[in-house]
Amino acid sequence: MQIQGKTAIVTGSSMGIGKAIAYHLAHEGANVVLNGRRDDALSATVTSLKDLGFEAKGFKGDVTSPETCKQLVDFSLENYGSIDILVNNVGIGNRGFVKDTNPEVFRHIINSNVLGSVYPTLEAMPHLKNSKGSVIFISSLAGFRGLPNAAPYCMSKRALTSLAESLRVETAKDGVHIGIVYVGATKNDPGKKVLYADGSWIELERHDGIFMDSPDDTAIAVLNSIHDRSFKKIVGIKGKAYYWLQRLAPWFVEFTFKHNLEAIMKAQK
């Protein structure tokens, strides 16, 4: 699919990976509708795109609400007349062992990471069928295997694979492209927060090493998926290596996690 002149909605796009995806789509000539819950961050990102001469608008709202998703779709249609691309990027992480985790944390993660992708897709799908457009889900390497200290996040990201696989079959006759992108360890913006086991928000340590993927790496994978209408893409060489290691030697991956479990527990205290 050519992106020039198309209309793209990117949820959770006021910072981080979503912001990078919005920039790359706009750079290729898309009309981009950004979405976020914080008015200040959303407005700043929209302004930065417009300052570069790109066409972009912002819609503030929580996509875990079906009504908000309807408003988001209506807003996009009112401004640009069509919807050609939907990137479901909204998601939050967590820290904590299952035995210590408040049930509300599970609910919050599923609402954000799963239903926050389901609801926009349901609202946009009739219009994506008309345009024979693309739906992209942003998942994670954590969706390939449950990791210690992050069970709710892992189960939510694995759920996205099942959702995408079902949709891929159901929408094939309609010409809708379904894609899913698996993201590995990525450099994060300062101030990014995750849910702790007791339900409180904690600021995530800064991930900014030379061996980390960048948000731009994920954005490029998303654009490549749209261009070639491919199904599954894994970001980065390390991500591909982990995928194959998990497939070929899952026992070794499990052994490694068990071997490092004590260190993870100490780091939590």
C-alpha cells in the first residue's frame, strides 16, 4: 500500500513508539490522527509534526472506552473523509510476581493492552473494508513466552496474536490487511511509568543502551508491514534471535529465566 494521501490513526501516539510511528507515517505523506490521554503531551507532538509541514490532528481520549473509539473514528472521518490505516499502539507494562499482584492490575492491563486494541478496530473496521486498508497491532517479544515479573503484560501481548490471527482469516475476503509487530527492549522516553504489583504507578528505569532498539526501528517495521502487507514482523536482530531461540530451544530459555529468578527477586526489594 502507498501511504501518500492516506489517513492513519495511531493510538497512544503522544510519546515513545507511537510518536515515532506517527512521524514516519506523516513523513511518507499520510494524514495522521494522533491519540493520547494527556493533553499537554498530545498537543506538543501534534505541534511538532505541523512545524515540520506535516498534516496531523490530535484526539484526546481513552481508547479503553467504546464510546471514545467511536468519537475517534468520527473525528477522523470528519477531518479527512476516510480511514486507511489503524495502528493499535496503546499499552502499559507492569512489574511484580503473580502471587503479589493485585487483581485490579490484571484488569487494568487487559483493558488497556487488549480491549484498547479491540475497540478501535471494531469501530474502524467498516471504513477499513471500504478502503481495503491496514490494521497493525503493536505486540512484544513478551508475547512469545510468559516472563517472570510481568505476567499480566505477557498474557495481554500474547492475546493480540490470537486476535490478529482470527482477524486475518475473517477479513481476507474483504481485502483488509492485518499485521502484527513484535517489539523487543526499546529505548524509552523519560518519565514512562508501569504498574507495580500493588496497583501503584512506578517510573520505569531509563532504557537507553547501545544494544537497545529505538522507537524508529519499530516505526520502520510498521511502515514495511503496511507497504508489503505482511502479517508478522519482529523488530531488530536481537528480537529475531530470541524468537528462534524460543522456537528451537525453549528449555534453554526457561532455564535462563529460572537461573536469574533470584536476581530478579532481589532487584524487586
